[in-house]
Amino acid sequence: MYICAEKKKIPCAASGAAGGWTFTGEGVEDVQGAFTLHADSGFTLAEFDTADWLRTQRAAGSLVLTNTPEAEPQPEPAPPEPSPAEVNAQAIAELSIVQAEMQAQTDQALAELSLLVAEGGGNHAV
């Protein structure tokens, strides 16, 4: 099988499916505009024009003609809502961090106060 395009004969394989055609073979990706598909015997099997198709996809050794619209991108699904147990666990973890910070500040203040008292508590006139 081969394609005749712009006075060139390009060997290829072709397959048609609902909504489009796929041509594979070295150089088919360069085909543009009107072309014909022939059996090895020279019999014309079909006539095509790339302009008649909704989309034309080209890659090395491949030409796809299709009337199938490009798929719409699907939005990312939203992450699942946390369960009440997960919310509680997160809140407890955050409270534990705050409690530890407050305890460290309290310990520091008590240490400073103890040091101050041990040094005589400062100068207080009585």
C-alpha cells in the first residue's frame, strides 16, 4: 500500500476506524493537503485531504486524521474531607505543641525567678 502526495509515492500501512484514519510509514507525517491511498497493484482505494479533518496528528512515521474532538481535560478530584477522628487527632497534636511551648516558657520563667530569689531577690526597701 502507498500514498501518492505531491507527486511522491510513500509506502505505508493504513487503517481506518470510526472517526478517523491512521497512516504509518517513513515520511507519512510530511503529507499535507490532498492525497490518495493506493493498493500495491496501483488501484486507488481512497482520496483524502488533511483540511477535511477536524484534527491532524503528526509524529515520526505516523499521520492520524480524525474527526474526534480532543478530550476535555478532567479536573483533579478534590481531596477527601478529613474524618472527625482525623480532625480531632490534628487538633490534639496542635494543642500538644502549644502546651509544650507554654510549659517551656513557664519552666524558663520559674528558673529565672528561682535564680533571682537565690540572689537575694533584688533591692527592696522595707
